[in-house]
Amino acid sequence: MHGRRVWAWIPLPAPPPGRRSPCRSVSADHWPPSLHLVGSKALGGAERWVHRFALALAEEGAPAVVGVRAGGDLAGIDLGLPVRALPFRTVWDPLSRRAVSRLIAELEPAIVQTYMGRATRTTRLPPRERRAAGPVHLARLGGYYALGPYRHADAWIGNTRGLCDWMVRQGLPADRVHHIYNFADPARPRPAADVEALRLRLGIPADASVLLCLGRLVPVKGHAGLLQAAALLPQRIDDRPWRLVLVGDGPLRAGLERQAADLGLSDRLIWAGWQQDPGRWLQLADLVVFPSRDAETLGNVILEAWAWQRPLVTTAFRGAREIAHHGADAWCVPCDDPTGLAAGIRTLLADAGLRHALVQRGAARVATEFGKDAILAQYRALYHHLMRA
């Protein structure tokens, strides 16, 4: 599998005579109607991607609707598109399946794109040969999940090449597995006075370097190792004190706060909790630290650091190995190695020239490979490709 793509987009034959194809009425430069279903209750990386993707579709004027879990966190957020509340009580709930089926029948989308296992399991379309004109069920995966709940879909998206290769090795048809990266939102800097006000509110000294870690407080994000690394840092680096700001929340928070207290770090850490818009926090940062463990699939934080032109220290988890280049656009250190992570932080904070070089290359990567327009164009092309199947 290494060195070549085993999955690919391949031209499919025209629909058989007598079978209506929705793409006949939608030109390739327009978006076909789509329905996006996510059944999560709480907010996390996947849910934040749905939010960003929905807003991007709205900006494009795409005819799309989002189905979310009634009472879930996404139901209270402006997604930019029409939102429909669905039960999504369990993965097998027949009430949820009927609600999803009724919504599909009502909207008649060309594409039904599902996210995560709950929404995918409760989306059940008739077999392709019994569907006169669609829709197509497209399941998007952002992690190495058990594929049982996803195999009934018509096609699959993976957000890294490694994930797509893995799906094919697990038995999914290579010609129906498609790779599209996530996009990075463009930086929208706030007035300097707003950022300074945030610094003052957080009690960060004017001369302190701000280390920023973004991520849900769950094991794969590697916060425990980050705290161990922080305990190895001197109180001043390049003659400046430092503060570590952790943006995110999750089940590990109480344990991590105890760990920080035991390590004597409490006065140098700031627990910011979940933030809907991480932009101002990225603007505040002097250095982004991403300590994920090897199981991390992509790592949107890498793209966000590049978009905001912030130097990045990241562990070399599987997603970082695919998209980041050590010493060129990021400083990569081994996973689960607090000593190496501490050394990486010290290296960057002490070398302004290296930080500048990493920032410039990262910004170029976003502009050429991970921009919103380029990724949306790939999605639009995939939708039309699937409609011709």
C-alpha cells in the first residue's frame, strides 16, 4: 500500500437507459442538493468540522440541509444552513431511522453525507439497484473506527491518505473510497487591543511567551505527556517567562488539573475550556504545541497553526507524518516522549529565525494545498462523480 494510492476516483459508466440521473439537471460548476447528518450530543473535532463545512457550503450558496441531534450541542449553534432536529437516540433506534427516512423523502437530496457512527447507522437507503434516481449515501470518516456501521454506505470519504488505505485493507471497494483533506479556515485577525485585553484577562505577563494547546481533553490528544514536558521546562526560555494555555474540555480535565498541581505547574497553566472560535487564541499564541498520540488521524490544529502563521511543535503521530515536514513547516518530535517535546519547545522559543522559516512554509502549504476553495472544489467534483454512478 505504501508509495501508491490503492483508492482512486475512476470514471463510472452512464446510468442505464430509463434510469434518471439527478446530475442531468445540475451543471458541474453548481452544487447538487445535499443532506448532512450528524448524531452527536457533545462538541468535538468531528462536530466542529461539520460546523465549519456547513458554513462553507452556505457561503457557496449550496442547497444543503443539516440534520442534528435534538437537544445536542450542534442544535444550538448557527450552522449557516437550514437545520432539522432528529432523535438520534441510539445507533439502532427505529424511531430515528424512520425520522431520517422521512427527512430524506421530504428533501430528495442527491447526496446524503453522514458523519460518525450514529448518523451513519440510522441512515438506511434501499439497495442501489432499487433506487431509480438516488440519493447516494456518502459516509465521511475522520478516524480509524470499526467499519461495521459504515459498510452499508454507497461510498466513503477519508480525510487522510493513510485512513483511505486502511479502509481498503479492511475490505471496502477501492473505487468507492475517496480521499479529501480538511480545509483550514483563513485567519481573520482581531484588533490588537482585543488580543491584549484577552491577555490581561488571563493574567499573562506582558513579557511572557504564550504556548497554546488546542484539543479535547481525551487520551489521544496527549495532554498528560504535555504536562510532563512542561514540568521539564525552565521558568524562563530566551529570557522570557512562559504560560501554557489549554483550550478544550473533556473527561480528563479533573485528572489533568490534579497532575498539573502535583507537578507544580498550576501558576503557569491556564485552562480556557471549550471555545467556539479558536481564532483569538491562536492570535494570542507565540507557539502552538500539539502533543497528540500516534492514533490521531489528521490533526486540524496543524492546519490552523499554519493558517494563523504560528510556529508549531507537534508530535509525529500518523496524521502529522503524512502532512508535516520536520524542520520545514513544523518541528516534529516523537509521540509519548515528554523529554523530546520539552526539547522541541525550547528549540523553537530560543530561535526566532527557525520560527519564522516554519511559519512561512506552513502558510504556503495552506495556500496551495489546504485552502477552503480547493477542498470545496474537490467535494463538489466528488458529489457529481457519485451522482453519475
